[in-house]
Amino acid sequence: MDALSVAKTLHPLEVRILLAYDPGSEIDGETVRRDLHFREGQENQAFSWLLGKGLITEVARSASTHFELTALGHEYAEKGSPEERIIALVAEQGPAKLIEIAEKLGFDQKTIGSAFGLLSKVGTLSLDNDKRAMLVGEASFPQRVLTIKALLTKAKAAGGAVAETALSEAELEVIRSVAKKRGAGDSPFRVVERERVLYRLTEAAEEFRGLLKSLGVSGEELGALTPGLLETGDWKKASFRPYNIGVAPARTIPGRKNPYVEFLESVKDKLVSLGFEEFDGNMVETEFWNSDALFMPQFHSARDIHDVYSIEKPSMAKFIEEPHLSKVAAAHENGGDTGSRGWNYHFDRDFTRRLILRSQGTVLSARQLPSAKVPGKYFGIVRCFRYDKVDATHLSDFYQTEGIVLGKDVNLRTLLGFLEMFAVEVAGAKEVKYVPGYFPFTEPSVEVHIKHPVLGWFELGGSGIFRPEVTKSLGIDVPVLAWGLGIDRMALMTLGLNDLRELFSPDLESVRLRRTLMQPK
Amino acid sequence: MPKIEVNESLFFKLLGRRMDSVSLEALLPNAKAELDAWDDTSTETEDRTIKIELNDTNRPDLWSTAGLARQLRVRETGEIPSYPFFVPLGESRKAAYTVIVDKSVQKVRPYLAGFVARGPAISDAMLKDFIQTQEKLTWNYGRKRRSVSIGLYRPSIIAWPVHFRGADPDKEAFVPLQETRTMTLRQILAEHPKGKEYSFILQNEAVHPLLLDDKDRVLSYPPIINSADLGAVLVGDKDLFIEVTGTEYPSVSLTASILACDLSDMGFSIENVQVQYPYDTPFGRNVCFPCYFQPEMRAGIEETRKLLGLGMSVEEARNAAQHMGSQARIEGDQIVIKPAEYRNDFLHPVDLIEDILMGMGMDKFPPEKPHDFTIGRLSAIEEFSRKAKLSFVGMGYQEMIYNYLGARKDYIDKMGIQPESVVKISNPMSESFEYLRNSPLPGLLGTEAVSSKAPYPHRIFEIGKIALLDKAENYGIATRQYAGFLSCHAQADYNEKASHVATLMYYLGKEYTVREAQDCRFIPGRQAEIVWAGKPVGIFGEIHPTVLEAFGITMPCAGGEIDLDLLLN
């Protein structure tokens, strides 16, 4: 930092020292406290800062003995010593027993006893016949009491301590008799050994003095702007101390959305903006809705025991809704009234009630069909469960993005139109390619591959037109486009991650620090 | 989805031309296939293989080098190969070979198809390819040999006719492949590697299937293993007898058809085998194989145009269907096909329409902007959840998101709750993913357990699904949207949560009351049930130190959960 920047950030205490003394001057704590009215301790703070900046150097260091006021000493300095207060009390209220005096003045009996002893010895007080302390003649104080009183006043004026060198022989004799090392509680003074350090302002101080003057800084600038300053308007009479803006800011821990959830929400919002209505459903489903309603034959290899999670208890739904069950069963067995020849096997009406964890989002599309509007567009981003070994590219539960479009006149070309829309609007694709695909529940089926600005070519999704075996069995007589988008790769890219498990990270700090690098367009 | 490895030289020979990876990648979508990997030139030309992924599980004919090459060739040229050896179903042809099926297999493995192939000496590449095809067909299409299995033999050393009959697994014995000793069928299932792998198909059967020649010598023990004597085929063999057995006749027959077409493409001549049954089958009592059994399929041109959104001519549609390998003709305004001999995937006219689409090529179909107007909207629960989320974020909470499957120790043991209240998976893949969560709290506490180094205070929440057992539901299980929240810091207490719940409920517009609760997850006397509209909708309080200790947490935590579905309705 250059001198000007440093000058701007000097603390008012430093500023006041620099402006008060010429370079070459020698100063110590006592001088500064006296001249600049620093509170005790402030001078040492200021010295250490100035030393660090090379604006003062240490010249000499010497030890000296000080007598410092104890808490009791401060009290005596303020309210008077016990002797003074006894005399004042007796003078005002007349003779009193010592025990009464102790009670009234709040001293213990020992203190009152020794004070009385001192005063009676010099003949100021004596006991009357009723054992009450009474004044003998004028109220006069012994010299010792007067000396202590003077010492208390002196120490208080000097900031709570007085140096040995500043005292006369007579004063020293008295103070030594009452002061205790390490300050016992029953003594007004304690003896402390102080180190006096002498500093000299360096040549560099001269430059800063100039800079401070040119900046118009006096050291009297305001620190914090307080309600009081605003109420009184006093801020108008002063200027504000500038802050060091180069200091690293403190960390704020904000309330925040989870960036992955935020990404999912942005995709939902995008789909809503394209006219899609959101659907939702159960995580636990039946074989019927998960696969049978989608015309996947019950003997299909993808329906083996180790491809879906089944539920232990309860293991079966109570029933499957009619007429869906009968119509779907017929479609499987012989095509029913769907125009199909069916899969030509015996449909198992018990197996179809088996409870499993939803393995594909298409379940919700099938479930939506019986109550869907025509024309209608629906979507869901829902948790699905797969019998996969968990690793960087596979999770046991994850989100699928799925949807359907119903319309009298929708067809393959409209399907491609939707895919193009998703590619451009949801994924920000620059190029789009369609290839034939295969899904058990759609015919024809199409995969969409896109060229993403960052990720390059990848498969964005699968889609198709629901087979009539699916739609007709669920009471729908118009074509239904079905689509699914794989947005996990985009999510990883957006969050700067490369492991799917990280999307569901339990680690608070890594989630707190995670940022959304690029929102999907 | 099956992946196959094809021998590069064999593949290009069958395809009729060589090509680079760019051209091949462009061609493969015509078979719904994708290029997976290709050996580089460091591998000897003869050994180089191409790895290809096949997506269509209804087209097992594509899972072989010859089948894939055929599809791509026909798609390019439109020339349909001729397979004159097929006998139409119901017709008889004089066959030199016969298999006699005994009534005893009807219950266990009722159907058999077979043929004999004669031709060039089998090369190493061909044998490898054939074994791969056999595996793919029986594993994927044949459901791990349950519905289809395949056996290969040298026909010249067999005493014909061949017999397919039932056997007592404890009495009959033979020497299986990869063995030198005679083993009973039961021993094979218990001790032979293939027996152990496929014993699940036969273990509950009293009678097991056995294929023998006329001298009562065992050819094989379908679907488990061939005999070491008569059931071994080697490189250099010129003649093959191939049989397919199984439980679904169309699948069994189609598998034989696919293998016959593949061998025919590779230069073999195919000879028929007649199979005689003492019982009725869907194909009759006397069936000649390879058998053409597929019914015709037809699609109207209007229906085709409507589904594909393009006004192609009926001739265009017919030609396109032919480019996918099936003989097609026009009848009035309909396209009628005889499915290719090796295909049986036409269940509905839409299947033919997709063939027409693929035969024409996807590039003939320009995307069309949708024109139906619909109003988009988020679900009510999503809107409501987002509102709740805003309150939590405003109160300084970091949103978290967790997996829904977890371990017993986290969801149940550490929480100190009864296992009966959590949905359990009956076939978990591992202990780590055995339960479906019933609360967001274990996830949140899991975060605290691993985050003691993150600067405090910690305030986290999650809005997501949980599953509850609910006898009133048809499924006995309800899915609910829950908000879970947790504060962890030295001063985290009931009062903080009470204040946050009050704020949340105020902004959700729900007037609620609290009442005392006895939930073992929280400290007694420092927990409250949230009651809205007369029903409990959630709970909050100071997490019980027993729970904290179980999670290894040494910071006070206060938290709770709210059923947003209940609160919304």
C-alpha cells in the first residue's frame, strides 16, 4: 500500500499523536495521556500501531515504581478516608457508639476501630461516659491523615497512579506504610513496577503529517454513525473517518435454495411456460401402473425380480381400478379392442397388484391419461427408483423428467416439433438430431440428440407416440405424445460437478459453497 | 438392451462393403443401434471387433453379425433376401430329419424347433459369433433360457430320429460338456457351473427334459447343458443340427428362424426338420422347421399419414416397408406386409407404420411447431412448497436435498423409532438402500453428523417426499410432501423453532395451535405438535440427546417436520 492509502486508514489515536508532536520529539505514555487526554491503555494501542508502520521508534526503556489506587483507594479518593468521615459524622450528628458509626458509614468494626485509635491518639476524638465517640475541641486531622488525603487526590489526578519520583520524602514515608505489594484489598494503594518506554517520532512521520493535513484529517473524525449523532445533528459538525476497504470482508452465511433444486425448478418453470401442467404421484406404485398399463408384457426381461424394488409389507394393493384392469389385461392377452393382437399370454391379475417403487416417470403419464384433457399437455419431474449399483453415473433414486401431449391432430412431426422446442428452450441446443428409438410403450419411438454449447453431442431424451394398447385401454382415443428428458448431465454441468451422487450431497459446507454456473436457457 | 461384438471382417463381408466409423454411425440408427466402440488398428485385422448396442428388445434378429448386416443392407438397397427353406405354418414338406416329442415334456418344456445347416467349414469368427448370438437370444429374448434355449450338434454322428422326452432327474445320467464323469441330472444342477446357473428353471419340476438320439444316447439336457459326446461343435465342422426348445412357441420358432437366416447369409444351405407331437400345440401336431408362422399385417394409408403427419403416397409407403425387410403390397388404400421371416414384432398397425417411417428415413419428416393452446401451471403442492421454501430461506436456512432410500441404521435405529413404521424393500440391493424414508429428519441429522467443521450456526431444511404406512390407502402406503427443518448451534432450542414455525405458518396463512407431544425423537416437555384445522400436521422441538449421540452429533439441535400435503388441503 502506498503512503496515501495508509494515511487514509490511520486510526484517530495515531492521527492525534502524529499531529501533536513534531518529528524527532520524544514521547512516552504518560506524556501522551496527559497532553492528548487518552484513556489509560489507548496510548499503548496507538504506539503499537505506529511502531508497526515505522512512524515511531523506541529510544529507551526504564523501570520505575508507581503507587496505584486500589478499588478501596478509589473509594477513599471519592468519599474520603474513614478518619475524615468519622469526624464529619460526629461533627454533624453528635457523639455515637463506634458500632453505630460503623453501621452508618458502612465500614467494618476493625476499620472504624483503627481509625478511632489514630484520632484519639492525637486527641481529636475521645469516648464519653456512655462509650460514645465525641469530638474534643475543634475537628482537627492528624498530619498523616492529611498526607494520605493529598496522595489520594494526586494519584487520582494522575490517572490512578503516582510515580515514586513525583513524591516528597515525607509523602513517600506515609505511602510506603500503607501501600502493599500486589495490592491487598484493605489498602488504598498498591505498589506496581512500571516500565516506561520512550519513543521518538521518525522522519516518516513528517510525510504522514503532511498527508494528514492535506487530507484534512484531524483525528476527531466520527467512527460509527450513531442514532444519537443523527438525532442531535452533531454529525454535521464533523467528518467521518474513512475505512480500510482493502480488508477482506467477513463471511455471511445466507439462507439459500439448494442449487440442484433450483435447477429442477428452472426446468419446471420452463415447461410451464411452454404450456405444460405439472403432475405428481405416489412413490409406491403397482406393477399395473408401473408396467402393465404401459403394455410391457409381464414376462418382459426388464420386469425380473432384480430390476424393480418390491415392498415387503404391505406387498399388494387391495385392488386395481376398473375398467382399467380388465381393459389392460385384454390388451395384453389378445389386444382387446385396441386393434392389437396382444402379447398372447395369460395376464396375471395377482402379480399386477404387486407393490413396487416407481421405476419410471412414465407411470404418472399413464395415471394421468384417464383424466387428461384434450388438448392437454402434462409434465412431472419425479423421483424414480432403479435397481442399480450406486456410482458416479448411477443412483438408486433420482429424478426423471417426463410428460405427455394429447391432441386430436398430434403426430410424429408435432412430436419432433416438441423435441426441437425442448432442445432449444430447455437445453440451449445449437443443433438437433432425431433417430429412431425403442420403448415398449411407444410406436413410433424417437430419440433426440442435441449439440450442447458446452457438453457437445448427447442424447437429451426419448419419446414417441403411445401405443394404442396403452391409450385405448385407458379410455383415450386421440394420439398421445410421450417424452422424457435426461437433464442430469445438464444439472451436473450447471453446478460444476461430475458425480451424480454429489447432487444429493449431505455435506453442508459443499452445498453452501456450490454455485449455479450457468442456468439453462 | 443387448450389446454385441461383431467381427469387423465378417460384418463388412456380410454388409457388402467396408466403411469408416462416421458412415457406420450414420447408418446404425436404421437398426436402432449405436456404435459403442471399435478396436483400433493395433489389433490384427482378422481379430478386430466392433461393439454395437441394440436398443430394440423386440428385434432379436438384430443381435447377431449377420442379422445386423442384413438389416442395414436391406435398408440401403431395398433388396429382400430369399430364404426358400421356410415352410409356411400348416404346410408339410418331406424332411430328412425328424424329432419325436414325448408327452412327458408337455408340462415342463413343451415346444421344440430345429433345422440342419450344411456348408463351409465353420471359422473361429463364425463360431464365436454363433455362441454370442445364442447367448443374447436365450438370455434377453429367452428370459435367461426360461422360455427359449438353444443346442448345437453334429448331425452326422446322431442316430435319427431324435427324441425329446421327460426324465427322472435322479435316475438318468450322462457326461455333460466341460466334464469327464457321468452325472445325474440332479448332480448337474447341483455341481456343474451351468447347472447351478440355470437350476432355477427346473428345480421345482419332477420331470426334466432330455434330448436323445435313436440309440438313447443323450444329446443334451435342455435348457441346461449339452452332452460332451454328441453335443460338442468345433471349428472346422461343416454340418450342424440346431434345436431350440422352450415354453412359448412363437419365440421358439422365431429363434430357429433367426439362426437359419443368419447361417444362410453366411453360405450354409438349410435343411428342414420335422417335429412330431403327441399333443396339440399352437402350431399343430406336425411342424416343419424353419417355419413361417407370422400373420400378415396391414395399415391404412390415411392412418399412416395421420400418425406420421406427412402425406406420402401409398407407393412410397409400400417401398419404405420393403426397405425394412418385409414383402409389401398395396390393397386398395392399405399397405399389407408379410413380415420378414426373422421378425415377429408386428402387434399392431402402428408397428408397420413405424417401419414405414424408418424405411423412408427420419429426415423426410420436418418438425412441426405445436399449435394446440394449453395453459401451463405448476401443481398446487409445488406452488405451496415454494411458498414455504421462501420463508425458510428468508429465516436463514440452507435448503438440502437427499436420497429417499436409506439404511435401517439411519432411518430407524439412530432415530429410535419402530421399524414397522417405515416402508421396507423386500429385495434390496444392499443394506444401504433398504428402506423408503418416513421423515426428512434423518437426512438433516445426517448432514449435521458430517458437517461439524462448517461454520455455525447451521440452519437447514428440505422439502420432499416421504412415505407413510396408511391402512386407509389402497396401497397401504401414502406418499406425502414434507418440510423438514433443523437448527444446530450452541443456542439451538425449542424457542427458536417455535418462533420459526410461527413465522412460517403466518406467511402460509395457516392459523395453528400447539399441544404437548410424546415423540421419542425429541426431548420430553420440549416438543410440540402443530395442530391445524383440528388435525396434527407436524411436530417440532429439541432433538433428544439420545438421537444426537446415535448420529455422533455434539451440537444441540432443534428441528421439526410439517406435512405440507395435509396443510394444503
